[in-house]
Amino acid sequence: DHLTGLVFESGSNHFDRHNRFHKERPLRITSVRDYLTKKAKQTSEENRNQNQRTILERCHLLESRSGGDDRCVKVVESDKKSTEDIWLDDYDYLRVHLPGYMQRLDKISKCNCHDRLDIEAEQFKSIYFTNESVREAKAAASSLCNLVSRVVSGNHDNGFAVIRPPGHHAEPGLAGGYCVINNVAVAAAYAREKLGVKKVLIVDWDVHHGNGTQRCFIDDPNVLYFSAHRYHGGNFFPFQQGGGPSTVGSGAGEGFNINVGWNEKRMGDDEYLVLWERLLMPIATEFDPDLVLISAGFDAARGDMGECDITPECFARLTRRLMTLANGNIVAALEGGYVRSVLCKCVESVLATLLD
């Protein structure tokens, strides 16, 4: 097995106070954790005698940064040198987010007035706040950076951060699309600034364009951003023309931003596998990254809300191809994925691939 790190951050105190059944809620994360735990408990005695461990047993669980219900018991580590647990400081967020925006979030975190929190949320697109939302968003980003640090240092081979709130719609100065802090962008910048990583490939297979991540690195030649998503000429969320193929980066970053915007529904395994082989992998191989980060949204999965048709097995194959890059230094971070029965199987499939 590979040494695969796994962390859960359910963001239990970040939820829509007006709709506790909102599709983007803590249950997304706890369902995945419970699904993997249940599978571990159901492993037959026969399989155990054959030393066939479950996915959860094979992963190295890291502690939640939030200290909430999803705190994991830390598994005994390998004899490789461990890294200290990480809680990000202000400068780590300021590499991708504007000072004024972070100051605004800090004010939100100190606000106990529900009406005021609602007024703040209304300034953004598809956002809700509690006074713990910012702390939970920072916990998600910190957990991801902790996992990335362990992979880059060699303590783990790869990893998966099953975290929320998601991040790829969060722009330098704007929350949006359920995203408060751009987890993957913060992690990419952190890896380059603090971990000595020179080049980062970000692959975003969420059904929605990661407008925030694109904006963070639009002029950076050291971060290659690749997104495959539904576009429909800009008439699909986040409803921006910048998600089209003509957005290729600017300045020194020209050519390091690649958007494959589908204009039809029901794109599935065949389309994505061809896309990987004919476009992404040749470009990524030439780019030769030191680290691969996946914005792993599963709302393009068959049976989810994105009206696409990717199977869990295909997500595994896409992951396996990416593992041939960056000496296998790859970390996935959950973005979308809202039908829990589908989400659980997709996460399981990617984890199994990372472990093999």
C-alpha cells in the first residue's frame, strides 16, 4: 500500500440556519466517514484472516483541526519523519485572499447577531453564515495544508481531505457558491511559499468551474490550473464567461490556465478519459509539476445533481493517471457532491486508487 493520509472536517458549526436540510451541510462529510466506518465493521472474519484490510483501516487518519465531532484517532505513523500539525496564520490566507476580505471575515466571526450575519451573506452569491463559519472554513484549509505538508515532506505518499466548506468558488475578495476560503488555492500557495514546491498542477473536475481558483493564479506560470466543467456559454453556475476556453491566463501566466467547458449535459466516462489522454496528460507531463492538487467535486458523477455521467470507476482511472505525475505527490480535496450515496462511493473509489 501507499501511505495515504485521510482527514475529515465536517464543519459542524457551519450550516444554513434557515434550512437545516440545505444540500451543502455537515452531513455530507459525516456520511462519508460513517460509510467507510461501516464498511470496516462489516469486513468478514474470513477476509480479516486473509489480511484483507478495509480502505479506512489502510488509511492514516489525521486529526481534525476543528476539534469537533469528526476528530479522528491518530493512527501509529510510519518511521518516516513526522511533521508538526498545522494551523494557518493570517499570512497564509493573504497569499491568495485580499486583506480587506479577510478583515471582513474576521468581523463576521465576531458577530453574534443573526440578522447581521444574514445581511453579510446576502452580499455574496449562494452563501450563508453562522458566527462559526469562518473558523470552520479556516479549519478546512488548515487540515488540507497539514495533509499537503505531510505528503511533500515524505511522511505520506498522497492523501484525501474530505472537508467542507468547499473552496474553489471563493475568489480573492469574494465568497460564493458555498465557498468562504479557497482551500486548494491556499494549499497551493502554502506549498510554494513554505514547503519549497516550485510548480503545482491543480485539476478541478467539479461540475462547476472553479472561478475562484482561476482568479487566484491567472497570472502565475508556476501554477497550472485545469478545469473540466459544464459551461453552456457561461449560462451554468457560476454564470461567468471566464470559464470558457478563451481564458488561458494573462501576463506571465498566459498558457497556464486551461478550461474545458462542456456545452452539453451527460458528459461521462468516455469524454473524460479521452480528455485526460489527449489534452491534460500531455500538457501536465510537459509542465512537470512537483505537486498535484485535485479539486475533487463529485457533482459530475452519475446520479448526482450535475446531470453528468461519470462513474466512480472513472474517477479512479482519472486519479491513477494523475498519480504518474509529481512522483506521486498528489492530494485531493473535496469540493462538490451532494447526493450522499453517490458521494460515498466516489470518495471510496478514489481512496482505493490512492492506496494501491
